[in-house]
Amino acid sequence: MVKLAVFKGNKLISKEISEKKDFVKTWRRVHTEYPNLSRCIISSVGSFSEDELQLLRDSLPVMVLSHELQLPFINKYATPTTLGVDRIALVSAAAHKYPGKHVLIIDAGSCITYDFLSAENEYLGGAISPGLEMRYKAMHHFTANLPLLAAEVPENTIGNSTNNSMHIGVFQGVTLEMDGFINRYAQNFSPLTVILTGGAAHFLRDSIKNDIFANSNFLLEGLNHILEINKD
């Protein structure tokens, strides 16, 4: 899947989600609808072919996100070259939207990432664990009899069937993990602002006991801010 977002200043005015095979068609439609686009940023260059990249470059200036760009935070990560571009964008959004605050960003995607930005605007790192889909696939792949299930929010906490038990195991495991991380960070960095984003956020937000801000566009907002501060 490819996400395309159009901003006017800091305001998101359009968002498209496209199958990878339909990217060229979707991009042409977006560019036709917004002919005054002045620049763009890509956060995952590896998923684009050279022809697709050239299509973008023929239309407007293209910036590829990396740790070498000007960023709105102080990067204390020990291995900055291995820091995923999505994590860079998320921390950039936190630095822009919550200056002077301790912020924990939880991105519930293929993996669940935890990224911490201090009130001193220092990115200290975080954690990575398996996401919802990965946990279901692992149980199916590494056992003889467990089925491959699609994510489903369980209605209770005691499973009376194998399927229910798996759903409960995945969701309780993830939400208890998240609450545990939040509580651990809050012990050392208070007050703590917590942002939940990513594709599985809508499954999880109502099951987390701690106070959180759910924002499905947080990564896109971070990308836009990086584009803004690097436009010159």
C-alpha cells in the first residue's frame, strides 16, 4: 500500500491510499487535481521503481527522507543510519506539535514501535515488538494446528475456543504491553504525552487504559514538517 497526502501549509487537505500496482494512476489523478504542487517527500524509496521515481521527479522536486536531512529534534540514537524513516517522521511530528513535552509515540503497524522524545527535544530511542498481524502469523507458522486468523477485537478476556483464545492472547498481549511501556516511561518522564498511530490503532485505542491521543495522520504530518524545514 502507498499513501499519498497533500498539504497546504500545515493543513492536510487530501489523503489517498493506493495499491502499489495502482500508484502511477493514483499519482497522475492527484497531480491533475492539485496542479500547483511545489515539492514532495518520499519516506520509503525502496518500494518505488526507478520509473516511478522518475515520474515524480519529472513533475516536481523530490526529497527522499533520511537521517541526513535537517530534522526538528536532536537525534541521540546510537545507530542513526539504521533508524527507520517512518520513526524519523513520527518523532518529527512530535517535536513540531508538542514542543517542550515528553512524548511517547506508539506506531501500531507491521511492527509496534515505541519512540521517545524528551522535553529537551532529544530523541533517545525506544523499542520494537511484533505487530498484530505478525503475532497471528507466528502462531500459525510455528505450530501444527493453530489457524491463521484475521485480527478481531475479542469481547471478553477468557477464551472458550481456540480462535477466541488466540484473539485474546494477541490483543491482551499487545494492550498490556502498551500500558506497561506507558507506565514505565511515565515513572521517569512526567507528565507524559502519548500518541497512538498506525494501521492497527483503531483496533487498540479503546482497549488501552492510559490516556492517549489517537492520530492516524501523525506520520504524514511529520513528513510534511520535514519537507517544510528543508524546502530551502
